[in-house]
Amino acid sequence: MNILLNMHPVISIFLLCAVMMRISYVSLKLVRRRFPEDVLKGNHEVGGLIFNAFGLIYAVLVAFVVFATWGEYDDSKKNVDQESIELSDIYHNSKALPEEYRLQVNPLLIAYINDVMNDEWKNLENGEPSVKARESFNRIWTFFTTIDRTKLTNEIAYQETLKHLNDAGERRRTRIFESTNNIPGIIWTVLLFGGVMTIVYTYFFFAKNIVHQFVMTSALTILNTLILYMIVMLDNPFRGYIKIDYSAFQYTLQMLNGGW
């Protein structure tokens, strides 16, 4: 699975479709040898009705799963962007702190962002948080919660900073959770079984020219393969070729370093 996820999508799709088309061709030939023409033609009327009903049910299920995984992938991307925004807001609000505190904020935020990009992002592929990133975030939390509030000149800005810090922590926990929040195994079982049955069902119809039937069967095979591959990619937002990157954190880091 990891190999397919990390390959270029064009290569992965080509390999998957080539294997599935080969299997379809061999299976179609075996069915033709096992069942005579009149038996296969006898399936057309009743089999066609059942195939239409089965295909409709499967299409509805696939559409639901695609919609759900696409939405979750988009939510994961927005969550990452929002986490970086919360860190930016912490930096901006910290400018209202006394100088002795203000000068300590930047190094703490920079250290945390570097740990997220260089350590935690790799761990997200396995759904695991980074100890270094957690410790860096805890240092930020400890710093802000141990400030001597009698020295503050802007209590409102301080409270806003704590709110953004709390939100950043929540966004981080959500990011880690979403890296393991995959489609349940039972749904994958139904999707794979339904996809295979949809393709196998077409073998039991008869077209005089087997090449024509193979082309039609291959079209259905390729379509099912592409849809299932897309679901796999969307279901792993922090793994694979289209995984969510940390560019939002890079922009925030650039700002903290005075880049803009």
C-alpha cells in the first residue's frame, strides 16, 4: 500500500489498471470456456435487471464514500492552515507583552514549528505524534501560563493569546487524530467486494465478439480501479503523493524570521 501511495499517480494507476485488465481478460476467457453461448445468452434479460439494481446500489455507496473522504481530506487541509494561523496570531498578540516576555516568544514558536515540519510531519504517516513537537508546544504553554500578570499592560491581548494557544493545541490534536481516522475495515470490505462483483457479473453476459466484450469490461474495471484508488489517496491525507504538506507552517516560519 505504501509503495502505491508514494508512487506518482500516473504510474500507480497504470500498474493497477494493467493488472486488473489482465485478470479480467483471463477470467472472461475462463467463463467462455466453462459456459456455452446459449447459457450466457439466457442470462441477459433477468441478469440485466439484477445488474442494474446491483450497480445502482454500489454506485450510491461509492458516491457516499467519495463525498465523505473528500470532505475529510479538505477539512484536514483547512485544519493545518488554521493551526498555522493560530501560531501567527500568538506572535502578533505577544507584541503587547512587556519586553522581557515578548523577546522569548519568537524563539519558542520557531522551535515548535521546526519540530513540527522536521519531525512530526514524518510521524504523521504512521499516525504518531512527535515527542519533540509535544515538548516544544508544552514549553510555549508553560511560558504563557507562568507569566507574572501583575506586569502586564494589556490584559485583553494576553487573554487573546491564551485563546489562540489553546486553539492551536486543539488544532494539533485534530491533525494527529485525522492522520489515523481512516475508513473502517468493514466499509473497505463492502467496497472491494462490490467492485469485484460488479466486474465479475459482466463475464456472464455474451457478446459475439469477445474483444468487444473485453473492451466494455475493461472500461468498467478501469473506472472501478480509479475510483477505489482515489478513495485510498483521499483517506490518507498525510501519506502518499497527494499528502497535505506543511507549506502553511513554512509561511508562518518565514514571518517569524522577518521574511514578511
